[in-house]
Amino acid sequence: MQPFTYLRAAAPSAAVQALAAGGTDVSLTEAPVQALAGGTTLIDLMKLDVMRPETVVDINPLSEEWSQINLDGDNLRLGALARMSDVAATAAIQTGYPVVADSLKLAASAQLRNMATLGGNVLQRTRCTYFRDISYGNCNKRHPGSGCAAMDGVNRMHAVLGTSDQCIATYPGDFAQSLIALDANVEITGESGVRSIPFARLHRPPGDSPQIETTLAPGELISGFSINGRWPRSVYLKVRDRQSYEFALASAAVALDMQDGVVRDARLALGGVATVPWRAHEAEAQLRGQRFDDALAERVAEAAFTDVSPRKDNAFKIALGKRVVARALHQAATMEI
């Protein structure tokens, strides 16, 4: 780990000002000023010398105003500095938004969930070995224009959806899949004030610029998330190599609104298989207005994986992902609420 200057921000304006001083002409990896919340991603990458900030801005003093969990009628607001374990343990979220609670409970380890914040979690960096090991020079996320070692390397964990010829790194999170499935909004605090955008617009697919991972401007911080409407019939299903402290090979966030066996509305997001949190809109459309059965679940699963780009080691994720989608749909459709 390289030496750095530590700053403790006492107010949102101070944090924003310090982060904005880092400039606008560098990638996230190379940004000289970084925010510290739970630290469960940043500190890891600093130890690996992947990220070498000159200044670390501790935003934990903002927790009093940015860690609230509020349910107003059918509207849920989550502060960005709320800890994952606290949100997952909230009874109103377990009953009204089980997909959110499940996605948090199935992430990382208990110790990490006690430290990690919601805002930091959705911004976590990829687990691609070639990104996290600086001995590999050809990583377009670390060194734009250098190439992608994963293309012809070991790519079993890499993405089959949303890839480009510049990057196939998988987005590793779980919570983000529940947010994008439920049409959440993300609240962003910056120098010009507070703005809100659909969570689906936060992450950028790699395209020709994989080093630019989000639409956040320099100095902006995520301050909260909001979800309108409850989704008690919802699940998050995660398949991985082992049952704890492991990232998804394939996962699905499903939310259904059903009456008398007919799907009135449906939401579906995929994890472990895409470069960004992935919403399967075309697959959702096949559910709406239909009576649910296993055959419908199979058709929806097929539709969710119609535009895939597998590599030599990760083609198995297509069949696995389809099974995960079908199983998650069945679990959501048959759950008691």
C-alpha cells in the first residue's frame, strides 16, 4: 500500500469539495482522491496497489444523516451509509422487499456485511483476476488501451452479457440486482446539490471505455436509494461455487405481482453473468398477463439469454443462468405472502 493523506469529512459539502479536487481527466482507478466508507473494496485494492490514491476522504461522519432506513407507506428510502447487515435485518424489508434482504444476506461474510455500506456496495469493482493483479499490464480498466488479458485467458468467472471487445469483466455485486429489478432511484449529492436518477442509469457497460464504470461526476457521492411500491412476492437466488463468502456464477432477482395465478407485473434482473447490473426487460414482457407455470418459466429463461457472448471457459453460465432464472421465478410464484 502506498502512503496517502487521510481527511475526515464533517459535512457533505466538505466531502464533495475534497473529492472534486481530484480532477476530471483520470479514470476511477487512477483518481488521486477516493472516498472511504466501509472500506471493504477500497482498502483491498489499495493493498493490491490497483488503486493508489494520494488522499482518502473518510465520509463516515455523515452516517447520522446518510444511514437512515425509512419506510413511508409503500415508499422505501435507504441511506447510502446504512450497513448491509442492518438493512438485511430490518423486519419491514424482509416482508415488503424480501429480494432486497436476500441480496444483502447472501453477499460476502457476516463480518464484511457489518462494515460494508449500501453506497459502497453498488460501486464495488470487478473481481477479475487480471484487473486485481498488477503484474498483468494488459487491462483496459487499469490501463486504457492496453488490451484485455481475460479475452484469451482464464475467463470462467467472466461475463456473457453486456461485453465488448475491450472488457468482459463481470459486475460482482448482489444488492444492485435487487435495486435495478425494483426500478429504484439513486440519490446523488454533488457540488451543484442533490439529484436523483434511475438506478439503471448509474452503471455504464464497458463499450470502448471500460475504465469509466458509472455516470457519477467528479466529486459526486451516492447519498441514498429509494424504491416506490412494495414487492412482497420477490426473491433473490444466487448460485456459486460454495455456499458462503463467494461471488455469483449466476443469480436472479425476481419480483412478481400476481392475482389468481396470473402475472400482472414482473421484474427480472441477472447477476454473475453481465458486465453491469442487468435488467432482462424482454424476458419480463413474456410474463405479464400470463398464467404462471413451469413452461412459461422456461420460455422466460430462454428470453433472458438471447444475446450472449460466451468465451472458452464461461459458456456454461448460459445454461446455468437459465436454470437459475426458471427456479427463481418458480420460488417467487409459489411463495406464501
